[in-house]
Amino acid sequence: MELSRRIKLYVFGVVIGGVAAWAIYGKKLTNTAWMPEARVKLRLSSTLVKATPSAQQQLDALSLDLLSVRLALDSSQVDFKASTRTDDSLFYVVHTTLDGRSYTYGCAALRDYVVDSTATLTRIAVR
């Protein structure tokens, strides 16, 4: 078999495989959040929907809202050294910049998505 025929068959197989993968996985196929920090950011951006009463007071004092904190996650950095893990919960410390000011905030989430899939803002402060 000639080399050009082998290359054509290879390309044909890659195209068929790509189309099949896209048909099966759809949007999930283009999600490239494979590294730990990207996975945490992806989880928080989709599940950070509530704040504790004290965190809400801190947000109000800083003239911020939870939506702006969620939108700033793309440019944030997760501090894994300051973050903690327990048997049932995850506590993340995130550094971000909003409106030209640097903030540090904490989020809590359960490890088990079935019990509760939402994350909670626990605190926010100016760095």
C-alpha cells in the first residue's frame, strides 16, 4: 500500500473519529479544564450561587455582588497551599482582581455533588 493511501485513510479515520466524538460528547469535548486550577475555576464559576450572611455583608461593604465575583474567576488564581480539604468538604482560597483592586476570598463546597452541588462564598477581603 502506498504512503499517500495510508495518509488518506488515516485522515479519513481521524475525521470520522472526530465527528463521532463530537456527536457523543458535544460541548463537553471542547472543555479543556484538565488542570486542577482550571477544574476548580470551572466548578466555582458554575456553582458559586450563594454567600454566607457575613460574606454578604462583606460584599455589600465593598460594593460588590456575587455575580461579579463569579465573572472574575477566569482571571483568578486558586491558592492551593491555603486551601484545605476535609473528608466531606473543600475550602478554596482564591485571589482575584475586581475593578483594579485585589481581593482574596474563600469558598466552600461539598465533595459529594449528589448531596449539594452548590458552592458558598464564605469570606472576601481586600488584599
